[in-house]
Amino acid sequence: MKSSSVKRLATLAMFLALAVLLNYVENLLPMIVPVPGVKLGLANTMNLIILYYYGRRDYFAIGLLRVLLMAVMFTGVVSYAFFLSLSGFLLSSLVVIGLSYIKKLSIFSLSVASAIFHGIGQICCAILLYWTNDGSSIYLFTYLPILIVSGAITGVLIAYLSYLIITRLNKTSLFRDIN
């Protein structure tokens, strides 16, 4: 195995470990806003950094591994929490990967889109998971404006944090050669 591929694999593993750690720590913190489903999304910082340095494929793979690891370690892979998290991740990742082909979009645009579509994916999944014969689960869509507004706010915050980290990493020899 080449030295560069070992370095790449080790660095991606480090980002995965940091993403899992940030996700875990965020779950331990009290809610900033006492609204269910509203989270800062600190682990997404690692995903945005991976997208910036390594590209779409690694962005998706590491994000998926993070969701799976969190489920295996804490909620179980057949829990509602897992399916909500997975559906949010899948929709937001597909949107971000699609938007990343537009070269003029900034990390801020991608982060906000990711956060907003994560919420949309979760609402759609919740409607399916909690479907009732009378169709009343469709009213979960009324929660969407809250998730869109909070997603836009947290998306900007996470993008700014990612931007600061990328700026610092670009000054280190480890990441100077990647981009």
C-alpha cells in the first residue's frame, strides 16, 4: 500500500472518529433551543471538511459510516431514531452532492441545504413510520417550517465553523498538499 493511501485512510478514519465523538457529545448537551428535532449538527462540520478535501464519494461514505456507527453504539439499527437519522442523512447528502457540481456554491450554501434537507428527510420518514389509517401523520408536515428555519440558522453556523477549520488546516503541512 502506498504511503499516500495509508495517509488518506488514516486521515479519513480520524475524521470519522471525530464526527462520531462530536455527535455523541452533542447528544449529551442540553438542547440549545427546547424544540424537539432541533440540533446544531456539529458532526456535519467533519463531513463538510471531508467534502472540501476528499470529494463526494468520501463525504458520503464517511457520513453513512457515522450514522451506522451511532446506531450500532447507541440506538440500534432497527430503531425509529436510526431510520430518522438515516433518511435525513440520505436526502441531505444527495442534495449536497448534486449541488456540489455547481462550482459557484460556497460551503455556506451546501451546509444550509444539507441542514434543511436533513429536516425534510426526517419529516418524510416520520410520516411513513407513524402512518395511521386516517392519514393524520401527514400533519407532521406542519413541523417543517420550524426545521427549515432552524436548519438555515444551524447550517450557517456549521459552515462558518467548517470554514474556520479549513482555513487553519490549509496552513498545516498535512493538508496543504491535498487541495
